[in-house]
Amino acid sequence: MNESGNTPSSAEAMEDLLRAELAQGDVILATARPILRHLLAHDEHALFSDEVIARIRGMMTSLARQLMLELAKTAAIGDRGAFADERQDELAVELMEDTALLGHAHALIIEAQMADRLQHRSGIDPVLSPLMQELAASNEQATAASAMRVVAAQARFMQQVRRMEVPLAELPAELFHKVTSLLDSHGAEHSAAAKETRKRLRKEFDEGDGRIGQITRLIMAMGKKAQRALAVDHAGLAIFTTALAMASEQDRNVVVLSLGENQCARLALTLRAAGLGPDAVTEQFLYLHPEVTLPEGFDSLRVERAIDLLGSTSLDMAN
């Protein structure tokens, strides 16, 4: 019963269900990062698969090694590999303490895993989707060149995740600056070189040159046709999640994590907030979660209401 004493309508019941599932999903997302940090520190993998833990640990070691190799380069160390070998593990442990960095690495792993799953289940190529084929063959030279750069970046991304690597240059700006700041404390015996390395790396860094920056520019260049990027079977997962984040004004990592099985309410609301009609939302679920049925009354949910429901969440992924 509602406050007026009347039986709640199907629309109200549907919204209550989505709100409850969204809140439950938010708790899972909010606690995932500190749990990951604990598991990485204590080797207890009960809540996350061994593969996820191993890949995150590998990614942190990859970042640490890159920093130490850059420092060795600036300091003119003869054996840069040995220099990095001696120092990377200690730095990697400190990187594992940063929950925002762990969350980003987790999202990259989930994205790659889902891309592989879609390829095996539905034949959706993780690199060269129908949309990317079309754009790469465009008569507009700039569009074709931009599309080919995205294809190359996406191919590298899939390979890097398999190798448990995260290039420094591919980090979001905020995380890049946090990671490079650690040079000051982990290069104490080469303080001048550490300072110079940090300045050089930051001067060379351009977030827009990274994979997500390139995808974002490509979607923006599509103009009114960008709506076609909101179909995962046509656009491929990387383009789809980027376009979905842009259209719904959600953080891309949160959008990627909403692909998880316990985040269906968030995914449905995000798709609707991006402007997809109920039939289009249902179609996307057939690819992403074919076993899930949207709640009765979902077709009555307005875009503005979906935006409001997403905006009411207390989820904070900044830390």
C-alpha cells in the first residue's frame, strides 16, 4: 500500500523494484574496491576470481615497472631492467593501496572479459565491429583515419589486458598524476632524476591521445549518427560503453561495471537515461544478459525518471 492507502500502480511497483536493486548494486560497487585492496594484500580470493586478482596484481606491477624504467632512463642507469627488478615490487604494493586505481584496473578487466564473452556468444568482434568497419571505409579521410586509430588502440587494449599490462599513457589524467607522484618517494636515491622524470612524463602525457579519448572524439564526430553507437551488436563493446557513458552522463568505469550480473537495474536505467526506448533496451539485454527479463511496467519508464533514479544514488566512485 502507498501513503494514500491505494494499491501502488505497476509503474510505482516497477520503480520501487528498480530503486531497491539499484541500491543493492551500489553497495556491491562501493565495497568492491576496499575488498579488492584487502584481497591483494592478504591473498584471500573468496569473493573475486583468481583470474581477476592475478590480473590486477599484474597491472599494478606493470605500472610500477614502467615508472622505474623511466626513472632509470633519466638517471642513465646502465642496467635498467635490473634497476626496475629491484624496486618494482615495493612500488606495486603501494599502488595496490589506491582504491581508485584498483577500481579502474578492475573495470578494464571486466570490459575485456565481457568483450570476449560477447564474441564467443554472439560473434561480436571486440575490435572490428560493423560500425568500425563502416567508419574505417568512409570516403571522409579524417573519419577513416580516426576509425583506424581506434581499431589499432582497441586491438592493443585487448592484448594488453591479456598480458596484464596498463600503459601509463592510457591512465585517466587524475590517476596518471597520482601514479607519477610516487616517483618522488620511490626514487629518493635519485631525487633529481625522479623530479625530472615526473616532469617529463607529465609534459608528454595527453589524455585525449589514449584509447578512450580517441573513441570519444570519433563518437562526437558522428554527430546525429552517434545514436548508432548505442547498439552493442553494431558498435562493439568499447564504442557502446563509451557512447552510453556520454549519453547518460555517467562515469565510463561505472557503466562498464554495470554490465555485471548484479548490476542489471543500473544497466537498464542507464540505457533508458541515454534515450533508448524500452524495445531497444530489451534488445541490448538480449546480448548482454539474455537470461534477464525487465520488470513489468518498464516500458512506461520515462527518460527523465530514469535520469532521476540514477541521480538519486549515493554511489561515489571517486575514491
